[in-house]
Amino acid sequence: MEELEMQVELIEGWVEQGDITALQDYLNEQNISDVEELIDELPEHAALFIETLNINRAVHVFGILDFPTQERIFKKLSAGKVRELINEMPPDDRTSFFSELKGDVVKHLIIMLSPEERKEALSLLGYPEDSVGRLMTPDYITVKAHWNITRILDHIRRYGNASETIDVLYVIDADGKLVDDIRIRDILIADPNTEVGDLIDSRLISLNANDPQEEAVNVFRMNNRVALPVVDEQGIMLGIITIDDILWVANEEYTEDIQRIGGTEALDEPYLDVSVFHLVKKRGGWLIVLFLGQLFTASVIEHFEGQMSKAIFLMALMPLIMSSGGNSGSQASTLIIQAMALGEVTLADWWRVMRREISSGLFLGLILGVLGFIRIASWELFLDAYGEYWALVGVVVSLSLVGVVLWGSLTGSMLPFLLRRLGADPASSSAPFVSTLVDVTGLLIYFTIATLILGGILL
């Protein structure tokens, strides 16, 4: 922390003195993550830092910033720096940045691109939002099956600098169709006269340009790759996606899911950059839905109020029943949403999940039911709280807990499947939403069991 404060003081001194040369030399020696940290500390000088850095480092620093920061910097850059920056940005990073900007701004920026870069940008922007095509880069190295190792190495020396990565080479046929991919390690240890065809193992993994980005995250996770090829419907190779882009997508998906699970819409910007009005808008909709749900809870209580007034202690036990059902539903919902996000379960697994939740919900309900009976017995023993029919009250509480916990587990686990089937985000089955839903039905279970067992005795 002290070192950062010293850096800040040093930089502010150079800026005040107008010593841009010293600032440039200093920034070009720093790691890009260090420059990003300085931008966070000195946001008012962020545009100056990007203007001062050499173009290669400026591109890398700009690429790791969040969009709101990128946008603020971009508005303050000179026209020359803007032109230089967008032409040097990797196609995938540029596409991601353009997709966040307004249409008229994008049109103006595309005009600044060179003819070749403009063609690539328009091609990538033509793919659906959140598709694999938006992430891919056309900068990669392809080889032919009849080439030998010597020719491949010459090819890499000539074109390797323009490639996003040379860790993996891609074998294509005469029509541009992807045949296989080969790791650079296999090339380096092979005999110079070996042909590419001899190294092909036909264990190709590829993505379709129209696949959702979330699916690409799962493919990377399951296959331990640093890059994957992207093809069209005919198998023609279009580009590659590298692990750094996938990590950004995975982080965004995780952030959105966590926010939705918490009962709010996903924020488009970092929390501190969101206005209070926008924050209220994102959270208000869910709160209204949950409030309307709780109105049904109030209606259920009012319906049974006359009967419950004869045994007022049953009303006092309501929070015990409601919280147990809501908690079990929230647990199940969170587990299933996470499993879906990791690709551990699919829509086809709904019946297996239901069977598991019936078993686990029943056991969990029995555990809480026993504890609930012990609670009633203890209060009766020490406080004489429930009178001569305390055992029946204990049975009501126990059976209610078994019922609501089982119902909560089933509701929480099946709701994400239902939303996925309807094409919605399973994360929308948030913990507060499940809890509210189970509250209403849990009270119906509780009051029904109480009426059946205690009707004509206490009620």
C-alpha cells in the first residue's frame, strides 16, 4: 500500500510538471495489471495513461479494464489515439467493446478501421449477442495435412506474430474445413520429415459460431484447453476462442447468477458505478413480486385465523414451519442452479434429481420433525405451555415440518428445470422467490394438518 501511494505521488508530480517523457518511461516499464491499479487510483488521469503508453501496452491495458472505465477513457482520447487503438485491438476484444457501445458510436468507429479490420469487425458483429461467434478471433495458424515439420516451423516463424496463440495449430483441407488440431509440443518433438497427417489423432473438439457462450465455458472446463476452434454449420473454420476470453465470460455469468440468486436483476456495471435510481429499478421489480407473493401468505393466515385463535400457540409456531420450508427450498434451488451452470445436470436429468430430492427432503424433514417434537415436549415439561394435548401438538409440528421440508426441496429443485424448459435463466429461481413460494404452500400444509389432527379437540 505504501508503495502504491509513493507511485501515485510520483505520477502526480510528473503530471503537474508536464514531464510526459518521464511518465511514459515509467508506465511502459510497469506490468499491465500495475497500470490498471494506477488507473483505479487516479481515474482523472486514465486517458493520459493510455495516450502515453506505447500502443501495444495501451491495447493490453485497455483490454483488461471494465466497460464503464473503457467508455470514460475513450471519450477523452484524441482521434489519432482512438484510430490507433481500435485498429490494434485483438478482434475478439474489439467486438466485445463495440457490442457495449451505442449503434451510432460503433458506426463512427468502424469507419476508422482499415478495410481488412473493418471486414473482420462487421463479420464478428453479425453473430447473435452472447454467441461464440462474438468471442472468436480470426488470428490463428492453419496447416495442411501433407506439410512436414520443417515447413510448419517456417510457416510459424513467418506468421506466428500475427496469431493470437501458437500453442495449437489447426489442420484444414483444401476447402477450409477443419480436420484436426495439433499441439505445438507434438510439432517440436517430432522428426523434421514427419508429415502433419501422421500426427492427426482425430480427437477434435470444436465449437459452432452460433453456440451460446455459456456452452463454450462448459466445453473449456471439461476439456482443459487453452484454445478451441470455431466452425460454421459446414465445418468451415472461422476462428478460435482462447481461454482468456472464456474466463471473462465465466466471471460475467457467475456474477449474473449470484445477483439473480440473491433476488435482483443482474447489474450491467460494477456496483459502485450504478446510480441509485438504476439500483432501485433493478431491485424493485423483484421486491414487488415477492411482496405480492407474501400477500397470499397473509390471505392464508386470515383464512385460518378463526380456527387458530382457539389455540393461539399454533400461530406462534408458524415462523418455525415457514423458515424450515423456505430454507430447504433455497438450499435445493442453489444446488441445482450451480449444478446446471457447471453442466453437471441437464433437462434430461430432472427425474433423477426429483428422486434424490424426495429422499433427501424426507430425511431432512424427519430430522427437523424429531427436533420439533423435542422442542414441544421440552416447553411442556418446563413451562406447561401446551396443556394435556401437548403430544398432539408435537405430532402436528413434526408432520408439518416433514411436509414443508419435503415440499420445499421439491419446489426448489424443480423450479430451475421448469425455467430452463421455458427458455428462462434458471438463476431467476432465486432463494427469496423460492422461499416466498414455499411460505404460502407451507402454511397450507401446516394449517391443514393442524385442522385434521386437532379439529374437535383444540380447534
